[in-house]
Amino acid sequence: MNSFGSLFRVHIYGESHGSGIGVLIDGVPSGIKLTLEDFTKDLSKRKSGKIGTTPRKEDDIPNIISGVFNDFTTGAPINIFFENKNTDSKVYTDFKSHPRPGHADFSATKKYSGFNDIRGGGHFSGRLTLALVAAGVIAKKILNDFIFSSEIESIGILNKLEFDKKLENYLLETAHSGDSLGGTISLTIKNVPIGLGEPFFDSVESVLSSIIFSIPGIKGIEFGAGFKGTEFLGSKFNDCFIDKSGKTSSNNNGGINGGITNGNDIFLKVAVKPTSSIFKPQETFNFKDKNIQSLKINGRHDVAFLLRVPIVLENAVAIALADLYLQNKKIFF
Amino acid sequence: MNSFGSLFRVHIYGESHGSGIGVLIDGVPSGIKLTLEDFTKDLSKRKSGKIGTTPRKEDDIPNIISGVFNDFTTGAPINIFFENKNTDSKVYTDFKSHPRPGHADFSATKKYSGFNDIRGGGHFSGRLTLALVAAGVIAKKILNDFIFSSEIESIGILNKLEFDKKLENYLLETAHSGDSLGGTISLTIKNVPIGLGEPFFDSVESVLSSIIFSIPGIKGIEFGAGFKGTEFLGSKFNDCFIDKSGKTSSNNNGGINGGITNGNDIFLKVAVKPTSSIFKPQETFNFKDKNIQSLKINGRHDVAFLLRVPIVLENAVAIALADLYLQNKKIFF
Amino acid sequence: MNSFGSLFRVHIYGESHGSGIGVLIDGVPSGIKLTLEDFTKDLSKRKSGKIGTTPRKEDDIPNIISGVFNDFTTGAPINIFFENKNTDSKVYTDFKSHPRPGHADFSATKKYSGFNDIRGGGHFSGRLTLALVAAGVIAKKILNDFIFSSEIESIGILNKLEFDKKLENYLLETAHSGDSLGGTISLTIKNVPIGLGEPFFDSVESVLSSIIFSIPGIKGIEFGAGFKGTEFLGSKFNDCFIDKSGKTSSNNNGGINGGITNGNDIFLKVAVKPTSSIFKPQETFNFKDKNIQSLKINGRHDVAFLLRVPIVLENAVAIALADLYLQNKKIFF
Amino acid sequence: MNSFGSLFRVHIYGESHGSGIGVLIDGVPSGIKLTLEDFTKDLSKRKSGKIGTTPRKEDDIPNIISGVFNDFTTGAPINIFFENKNTDSKVYTDFKSHPRPGHADFSATKKYSGFNDIRGGGHFSGRLTLALVAAGVIAKKILNDFIFSSEIESIGILNKLEFDKKLENYLLETAHSGDSLGGTISLTIKNVPIGLGEPFFDSVESVLSSIIFSIPGIKGIEFGAGFKGTEFLGSKFNDCFIDKSGKTSSNNNGGINGGITNGNDIFLKVAVKPTSSIFKPQETFNFKDKNIQSLKINGRHDVAFLLRVPIVLENAVAIALADLYLQNKKIFF
């Protein structure tokens, strides 16, 4: 399913090397000011160009096809389209028979009986996250008091405290060796109202993890104290309330109790795996020749695509929170 | 929302200290043999009674209200109801004004404007997981070749290798000090067909994490190598294919590529927080008296409720996989 | 699917001759007063007992299993259960091989490969409408200003103007001949706010007709001037606005423009087919014996089950409108 | 909501006088051959140009933006876009203050607080039905054995038997007087398998009527004998089975028993209201000037837009049946 949400509904489409990718957003309240400039900041954060990111350059200009009139949302579905310009499909031709390890090549080819568009990863490309960022820009307008901040916590074996000194070298050396890196990213959200989340099944953790794991390459998530917190005694883990606003002395629960926001900061951390595409040759099965062969993946890769993930994470979470926010609007009797 | 799934649909209801709890399961194919005995094994795994679990005893006998005729599923919705018998609500009376840290008391009271049934945690009680286990029994019948195995990896600071020697003492001492423990649990699923998962949004990781985080007290999840894997180089992390079945030399992706199962074992690990209810007094805000007061929670608690979670985790995941399994049935043209 | 609605969600279960039937209602706002007495009036309207209705007597007492605490809704799912008491399944035994014309016997037996519970129609019984009536009682509490009124417009060839003089005789004569009758019912809803309906697909007509056609035996629906209106010229059909409230001079559109309520009365009419079960023998195929045979249906039937449909129609529509009402709550920016 | 379906999912977007309209179709199985030529026949049936239809000319060429690779569906979402070329928005400017009777102008302006794009009806324009036709082309590929045939049964007061002799004159005279016409259309579907439909709520009648009433201007629907059938005795109405295939001697139920197809032809009839836009002046309220004023609607209208509805009806129904068809795929145990 390429749809997310029940009131703020996001539908994603497109392929890496087709005519383009886009997102259809339904359920957006009418009367929200929305212009192309609103997208500039977040889209530029996702762009490549820094050390460690792919040399593929796309201008990533959003085209608002529908749902906006005279710079305001109309209440009708908003279709935002990004044209693909800088595509180069030659190198991807034989990945159905000799699938890239870590990629969707093998599993998708099986699932779609070989009809999937495999060029550039097709519908499974990280390029689809552009659509999440764009939809998140609108979601954030609904959540106008919320403050999102994301931070890379580690890259490979390097902790963020070491970045200034060591990161540039580490990235260059890894690139030089034809290899790749993963890492971890944290997200903090401030000014969250109390009461978001629709348990039993739509706990805040459920809804946020659901959209976060749709970002290609995410392999873990933890809220509050997470895995480390399993070593605490209950008396240490419990976050005691300290004032009438519901503020707590610690935040081991990551701002969520019983699947519902408690008004403290939402805090979560994700694990991003190393880029699957590497230049270094890999010994892996060729399903056509029926034997293990060396595979060298040419093309343009991010050494550490996690460098571009923080804004994707933020905006994906914003989509999910906008949906919970609209669901939580109270009806009084 | 108390509903999960699109083809195999599970709807949960009930409260800890009301007349009972139950689950309505819709979309179950007709013709599946189903008797009360089918539930015995999994339900008994969830029961209390072991060291470290609550003294509340419930016989947990399922009542099949609808959807089964002559011991076979009919295709109509299956309602399974569990009566509450051993309830004792006296001790829970003032948790709306003096909410228990770590519990849903505060956030739910705010969300539902004080109308929530707070007795025993009400609809937020761990007792609701009984419904997940029951629905999972039916899900597993749909997934009849899949093999589920769950294992407690750690309790508090104790690794599973130390359990034989040290666990009993550790639990008793913690109980004695009026405190509680959390831990981690792993789940391995074998014989998973290739092709489950419906990206972009319904990746296997998305769907599994979504239902897993509806289990009260789960605070983290990782697939395959998870957080540790972020330190690997891509050349180490990538799982290379080694034969025509798609078997891989390592399983750092946890059996999932591009959000789709690749036929290798699904492997995941979850973080379970320490039981929130502890006998030890806690200094926390009283919203009625408007000051910080000591709160001592009487009643019956699990020292480490994670001891009862493995079968809940298994069966919750079975529910999600049954839904993906039915969605993946191929149509040929 | 046995579920209806996106915010006010109704899930139906049970069989005619099983342990009972019921309804699970999720998404009900907390804080609505709800007691057993609230159900009495509507449930009694649906009861049999009048001339032309079945001699099967059920006391139809609702059991509120969950979601209500101290006579107020809690925000958790509300399960309402009705026990079956007066069941008599002997006469239904061979309808899988010799299916009753007009019933679901044949199509359901094929669909569910013979595993369907066919006793008393099983999950396809008109008894399931009890669940709609019960859920509608709660829906009407959300729509507290709306005024519903339904009226039987015709029974068989008899127009409502003739009922006083001729109906009793007509029903008795039809019963005597072992035959049955259908008819038409109108529904008017006053005090409907402007703006309900979520086009493109969830037009008011779409949503209302969708739930109305789930009532067994409905075969037609028209809004406003309906089929007769197709003979009007546009200049006659168009409802001109006559004041600032949006009141119109005529109501050929049935209170709905562009799929959205315009504040005038919703007006619709439905066609109810004659009761399928008749005492009169019918020549119809026996799929076991492989020939056409006479089938005489014993048991207890309504001569004209439409006599019991008006409150079902009202409350089914109330369910759909409650869902649209909750969806239409405005968010301001 | 602009989405329809649970497995075959259709999302519609666009406005009459914006950059274009389109449809995103998700859940299409991979491996279906699909080229632009597949759309030609059905799209041309919907076109204007005949007597009684609007002079607005659009070439209506579909652009397949995603989801198709090398002329086969890939399993990813298919976005089909139609550019608007022949737009003329000048005449629509003041319909928010002086709304057209019968149109969405008033109700939509209220619902969307005046932010709706009202040019040419915006998102409420009949032009959106182009998206339904396009999606229906794909749906029919899934239903490749089904045979659809639609027929105009009446226009205004003219029965189809009179069309040859009288229709052209009738349309011209109505046009000349600045007025408009409605009518009725029947749809017959042959070769329908037994077992489609997912009661209780997703009866075939529910699902078909739901999508049919999203077509602008539909005001009634009846299945089989419909309203006329309410005058039959049960012994006449009941469709007796006559052979082992389930064929019935009559088809008063329109091929549907208990909400499930019984293998006989699906037969239904719809009521289409007269075109709301007429040249003839109408006395209707001006909400800005606060009085009743004469309104003359200039622009380009269909005298009888129902002339273009048959293919829309067919393809809308095909969308709904494709969804039911995919849901009905059996799983065996």
C-alpha cells in the first residue's frame, strides 16, 4: 500500500528513473497558505552535494498540480510532482538476474514476477523520500506550534562528539575503499499537546514507527530510554510528574505514556543501515547463471545516505503526527 | 483506533475490571478447524503464576461467541470473549488525581476528559494482550508453515546466559525491594515465503513494528543487526545471496529487503520497559492537591511483566503476518 | 467486511441461531451519557408482534459489555451484545442443497465453500439489523439536534393513503395465501447542518446508500425527486435559494448538492422487496438431487418484514451521518 | 475522501480549470499489459461533440506518469494525468456570492470556508469523471471475462423506444429554450462469477451504489426489479433456480442474493438529474447582496449531460467490481 493516514492521507507514486515522483495529499484542511517557497528549506536539507552524498544532481522543484488556489489550500487533494531530469539507467540493467545485496532487487522481482521497474531502484529508490519531505512541509503547517529537531548521533563507529575532528576523513577514506557507512539519528519534538495517539493499536509509537520504517534503510527505532532503559529498575525508569502541566523529572518514556503523548518532548532514535550500493565487489548469487559471482555496482551512490535522512525522518514523523492531531480534535457534549 | 489489519482484521475491546475483554476477528477464511483446545497452549504461556509475575489469577477461558460452526470457521466475524472474574478495584480509586508514573493514568485522563475507566488500567491494561494472543492463535492457522520462536534475551542487567544461575534471586530481590525489571526479547520466524510486505508504506518492518508497539510497555525494536549494525561497513552489513533459494550468507537485514521478505528468517528484538507499578513509594505530582506527594501503589503487580510478553509478541506478529500473507496472494493474468 | 465508518466505526457480528448477535462501536467520544433505557424505544420499534410480522419472540435486551463506565461513554470501544433465546433450527437443515429463492443460501454457500452457518440465515439473517438499531441509538446521541422521521409509503400495491381502510385485510389475506409483500419507506431528516459529506467518493448519497444497502432486502434508493425527477426540465428541477440560510424553494435534490448537505431536509426513499421466505411451495433447483423440486419453507416468517424496517433505516442512516458529522468538524488556521 | 477501494484503490485529484485532473491507482497486480491505446475507446465514448453535449473540447489524452514499464503494469501505483487545455474561467467569478441552483457552489463554499476553487466547478466538475473512466479501463482488464453494456432508457419524458423519431428535436428544442434534461440509464453485466460481495456492510449493492453516487448528478439507483418490484408478491419476486449453474427463471434480484453475486447478470438502473447549468434565468438568492436576483449562467453546458454518463457508469462499476473481485480470491486450507 502506498497510502498512509486516516484523516491526513498521503499517497506516494513514481520511480527513480521514470518521468518523476510525487505525492497526493488528501484531507488537508482548506485555507492554509501554501506557496512554492514553503518547500525550499526542507527540500534543500535533503539534497545531495555534501561530502558523502551522491553526485546525482536533481533540482527538485515541486510542481503543485492540484488542491491549491490563489496560494491557499482548497480542501481538495494536493498533488505535488517532481520531474526526474538527471537519470542514467544504463548501469542497472542486470539486477534482476544478479541482484544487489541489501537492495529490494531480489525480493521485489519475486513479488512482482519480474515486472517491477528496477532502474535506479524504481519505486524502491530513496528518491521517493522526496515525496515524504514535501508532504511533511504541509503537515508541519498543521502542527504549527510543534518544534522539530533532528541530529545525527553517530556515523559508523564515530560518535557525534568526534565529528568535527574525524568525520570528513572517515567519509573520504570509506569512499576511497569503495565502501559505505550507516549511523543513528535522534529526533526531538517540543510543544506537543497532551492526548495525541489512538490506542489500542494506534499508539503514538505504533504510528510513528510505522511511517519511519517506510523510509528505506531504517532498521531500528527506540523511544525515550529505549534499549538502554531495559537495564533500569522501575523506580529509576518511571518518569515522575513534577508540576501541574504534567512535566516529568526524567523522560525515559520519550513523552509517551500508554501510547498517548503526555506533553513532554517526544524523543526517539533510529538506526540507519550503511548504503547498500557499494563500489567494492561483492560475491553474490547470479540467479540466471546459477552460481556465485562477483558483483561490482557502478553508478552514483551516497557513501552514507543517512546524511540526508534527518529531514526525511522529521517530515515523515510530521505526517504521522498531523494525522494524529486531526484525529484528536475534541468533540464536546 | 482499536482495529488492526486490512484483510485479516482484528478489533479489540474490554477493560481490566469490567465484565471482560475480547477480540472480534473479521476476514478469517471459512473452513479452518477451530476448537477451544487450539487456544490452550498459547494462553497458558501468557499466564501468571511463575516467579516474577502477578498473583492475580484468571482462568482465561475463551468463549467463542460467533463465526465458528461445527468446529470450523464460517467466514463470518469471530468474537472471542474472556470474562473477568478475579477483579479487585478498590486500590485504583484516586489515580486520576494522583497518576501513577509510567502509566496511562495521566495522559488518558486528559485525552478522555476524565471519563476513562481507570480501574486496573481499564482499556490500557496489559490484560488486553489476552485478546492479541487469542487472535494470534487463529492467525497462526493461516500461517501454518511458519515457525515462531521467541526468547528472553535479557532481564534488567542480566543476560540470558546468566539466567540459570542468577535469575530467581534477582527477581526475588527486586520484588523484595518493591521495585521492578524490564528486558529484551528476540523473535525468530522461519519458513517465511518470499514476497510478503506492501511497500512503500506497508513495509514488513512498518507493519510489524506498528502492532508490536501496541503491546503495552514496548519501547524499542530492531530488525536483523539493528542498532549494532549501524557500526558495520556496507561490505559487512550487506547479506550476499548464496544459492538459488535466495538464502544469504548473513542476516543483518532480518530477512527483509526493501520492506519485503526475502525468504530468510525474520529476526527482530524488542525492548520492554520495567513494570510501571511498583510498591516502592514514588515522589510524584498530585493534580488535585497541587503538590508533589509520595505515591505507594498497592495491588498485585508483575515484578517483570516481560516474562509474559514472549507469546504476546509472537502472536501479535502472527496477526500482522497473516494480514500481509492474505494481501500477497497472487492473481495471475 | 463487517465494518462501517472511518471515525464512528461500527463492527457487527453474530448469527441468527448462534449464541447471539452484537455490535462493537469504536470512535465514540467520551462523556456521552448512555444507559440501557436509551435503547428501549428504538429496539421496541423494531420488534415483531404486529400483524404481518414473525411470531419469533426475542426480548432483545442489550448487554453493554465494554466502553461505558458509571453510565458515561469512556472513549473505549462499546460492545453491545444480544443473546439469542428463542431459536429453532430444525427447519433450516437442507437449505445448502435446496436453497431458498431470494435468500443468501445459494450465493453464501458457494462463497464460503459450504462452511457458512445457514441456521436461520446465520450471519445473513435480518436479526443482524438489531445491531444497526443499537449502534444507531448511540449515533443519534452524537447528532442530538437532528430529527429523524420515517414512514411507510406503500405496501405491495397499497399506497399509504389506503392503509387505514385496507391494510389489515391485505396482510391477512396475503398471509393466508402463504405469500409475502414488499413496499417503500421514506426518510426525512431535519436540522441537518450545511457541509456534511466528503466528496469525491464519500458524497452523502454514497455513504448513505452504502449503509442502507447493507440492510437485507433493500433493492432501490432515491434522493429528493429521484426517478420521477428525471422527467423534469432543469428549470423545474433546480432548487433555487430563497433566503440567507440557504433554504430552497423546492427540494428535488433531497438536501444534497455536489454530495454535500445544503442545510435543507435530507429526503430519501427506499424499495424493500417482499419477504423471501414464503409458505407457498416454490419450484426451484435441488443442487444435491440435481433437479427442480418443490420447496415449502416452514418456520416463522414476517409476511411483510418492511413493517419492521423504518427504525432500521433511520438508525443505519444515523450511523453514517454520525461518521460524516465527526469528519466534518472544522479545524481553523 | 477522494479514495475508493480496499485492494484496487483509486485516488482522484484535480480541478476543472486548474492544470489538469488525474487518478492514482494503487493495488494493480503487476504484469497487465497497458498502453495508451487501451484508453482510446472508453475515453472517446465520454467525449462531448454530439447534439446535446457541451461545446468545450478537450483532447483528453492520458499521460501515464508512473507504474507502467515497457507496456506492463509494475505493481507500483499508476498515476494517469489529463492536462486541461480548453479552459475559460471568466464566467464563473461570482458563484460564491450568487450560487448556481443545483450545483455544489453553495454547499462547497460553506464547507471549505470559501477557499474552494470554484472555476468551472473546480474539484466538483463533471470533468473529474474522466478519471473514473481511465481507472475503469484498468479495472476491466482485471475483470477480463465480464461483459458490460449500458443503455440510456429515457431522456426527460422520452422513452428509449421514441429516441429514433423524436430525440434530436427534443434536445434542440430544450437547448433553444435554454433548459436541460435528465434521464435514466441501465447497466447489465454478464459473466459475473458467483461469490462477489463482502457482507454485512460491503454487499454488492452497497459497494456499487457507493461509487455510482460519486458520479455527479446521480439521484437514484435500483437493482433488478427495484421500485416496481415492491408491488410484486413474494412468490412472483423470488427468482427460482433452474439449473445446476445457479441460473434463475427471473432476475428480480438483479443477480445479487444476500449482498453476494449469484452468477446471474447484474442489472441496475440509475436516475440522472437534468443538467444544473441552464441558460434560462433563475430567481435565486444572492448571498452578498442579500436578496433574490435573477441569475443567468453563461458558458458552455451539456443540455443533457446524461448522454455522456453511460461509459462513466460502466467504468465506475468496473472499479468497484475489480475491488470485490480481488477481495474474493479464495485461500484454501
